[in-house]
Amino acid sequence: MTAPLVYVLVINWNGRAHLRECFDSLLASSHPNAKFLLVDNGSIDDSVDYMKREFGYEKRIEILRIEKNAGWSGGNNAGIEYALRAGADYIFLLNNDTATGPDAIAHLVAAAEADARIGALAPKILLYDHPQLLNSVGLDAALTGAAWDRGLGQKDGPEWNEVRSVAGVCGAAMFLRAGVLRETGLLPSDFEIYLDDLDLCLRIWSAGYTIQTCPAAVIRHKFSATMGEGKWARRKYYLNTRNRLRVILRNYPATHATRILGHYVHAECRAIGRAVLDGAFSCAWAHIRASASGLLYLPHALKARRARGGPKGSFWGLLRSDVHFFPGVEIPGGSTVKDEMRV
């Protein structure tokens, strides 16, 4: 009997420096039926030529070249469509700055094959330079639409080896059942960056599937906590803030609208007030702009909800009401991840 076909999509933009280790680790995989697709997102370095030169002999490696950077969602969507046409049973979205354990894919397939209700799986992602510390074991999400990596910066241990339901999967290493994607649709291409992984996961829950952790599957990730500086940092902060509201409008149950609105308004008022007190006026303005943008986006969200029909499942019990945003954590190297950041 042929093992399920797994397409591993490695999203890449000018990331030649990461490709050797990433693909060497994938080629060492114990799963017998896997294809490894480099999704090159308009790189202007020699990533594609490098892959052809260094891995041209390897039939399991394929290359999809996108002429213009389509963003994380757009690039991955192109790769997903490619994999679906090729008959993939499972699709594994993977950042290029990762190293995959040799039995990780096999563990993910085994878990998915054991329960047809599973739509997505979250592997255990460790910090690359500090593998005793966690990067992510799934996503937590709040009533405000915020999401963050479960366990980020915490020490790995037996308590993280329990299989459990989670709201979502970190986009750095996201294992998906192909048939479910045909039902739910792909990543939201209009998010640009941030929370597009959560949006897809909530739609998987609503379609009647579950999302579980798979801690036996271990990935190491060169996690970055920086938002950059200047105009780009302000842009990313705005997108994160805007997309929280889009996640709510597209996915959160209308039956709980009053409670959701109360939490959202309370959180926004506090965030704006804190930004003003701190002199971070660009952040305060980002929250105001994001709320206004949400009103304009509402017709699109309602259209998407109608197209999906009524929910067959629910993630409501997984949303956190005790916090509005990620409470923050210090990670090695002096970086601080706080507020709404999840990179």
C-alpha cells in the first residue's frame, strides 16, 4: 500500500543562506512518499539557481517560481494549488529557516491518518539556537482576535508532550489535510501579513474538523522577534491590528456578538490610551484606522461567511477571555516579544 503523498512547501524570498540546511533535513525524512517544493516568492538573489545547482539531481525536489513577491499567503496559496493538482494527500507549509526532524513528517502523517476528523496539526517548534526552549506548540487566540504562539520562550518538558486541541497552527510549520483545503478554501490573500494562518485554522474548525498538537514531530526554527524600524514597522503594526478585526468579522460566531464586541472595544480603548500615554501616537492612530477599515471590510466578511454556509464545528471554547493580547515574553539574545507581535 502506497504511503500518503505529502507535499512540503518551503516558502522562500531571498533566503539562499537557509536553503541547504532546510532541504538537507527534509531529504533525511523517514516518510517514504514526500515531495519538497521550493516556492520561490520573487527572489532577486540566486536562490533558484542555487537549488538547481546543488539539488538538481534530487527528483523529490521541485521548484515553483513566482515572478513577483506575492506575500506569505499568496506564495503559499500558489504552492497549495500546485500540490493539490499533483494529488497531495497532505500539505506541509514550512518556512525556509527551519530544520525538520527526520521522523517529524512520519509522526504528522501517523497522527492525521489515525483520526480523519483532524484538519490540521501543529508540530512542536523549538528555537533554533536554544532548542531547549519552545517557539510554538500551536496558537492561542483571544476574543479580541489576537493570537500568539503557545509556549514561546518557555522550557521544553513533558508537559508540552500532551496532545491537545488548539485554536490554530503557527504558519512557520503548518501541516494540513489536502481534502480539507478543498472544502475550506486557502489562505486569505488580502491579509498581506499576520493572522492569515489563524484565519485558515478557524475556518477548518468551523468546517467540522479539529486541530491538534503533534509534539512528537519536532522542528527547529530561526525565530525572529523584530518588527523592523520606521515606516515598515508602523505598517506591520497596523496590519496586525487591522487583521485582528478581520479575523473576528470573518470567523467569530454571531451568536456571541455582544460579548465579542465588549471585549474588543475594551481592549482597543486600553491600547489607544496606553499608546497615547507612552507617546506612541502612530500606534494609537493604527488602532483608529484599523477600526474604520473594519467597517469597510464588513461586506467582504459577510460575503465570505455566506459562501461557507453555517458552521459545522466550533472553536469558541478555545478562545481566551482572560487576556486581550499576548502578555509578552523575554527570549534569549535580549529580544522581547510583547503586545500583538507574533513573527
